[in-house]
Amino acid sequence: MKASDIKQMIEQGLPGSDVEVLGDDGQHFDAIVVSPAFAGKSLIEQHRMVKATLGDKFSSGELHALSLKTRAS
């Protein structure tokens, strides 16, 4: 999996978000996501929202680790 694929999936799942994804080993990535959809949400809820955009990528093994930093815009 590529960082650009993850970025695209998050942007499609959370329209209007500013997304940056870093990582080059194919399984471990760092993402910064700033989204108006996070307004009023706890940090855990924000992370769940981001992970939901990635579907089964974790359970399938395509994505092993994703470190998240999230905030409302």
C-alpha cells in the first residue's frame, strides 16, 4: 500500500479534509488529518472516523500500522 492510496481513501471518506500521509515501507504510516467533520468529536471518535475510511485494510494485512494526529479545522 502506498501513502498516496491512504491519503486518497481518507479524503474520499472525509470530504473537505486536509490530509498528509508519510511512510515508505508499505505497511507503517503517519497521517495528519484536519477536518471540519471532527468538530465536537473526541480524539477517539476522530481516530475511529479516519480508520473507518480505510475499510478492511488493517484486517487484510495491507496496512499494519497508522499513527494518527487529528484535529478539527
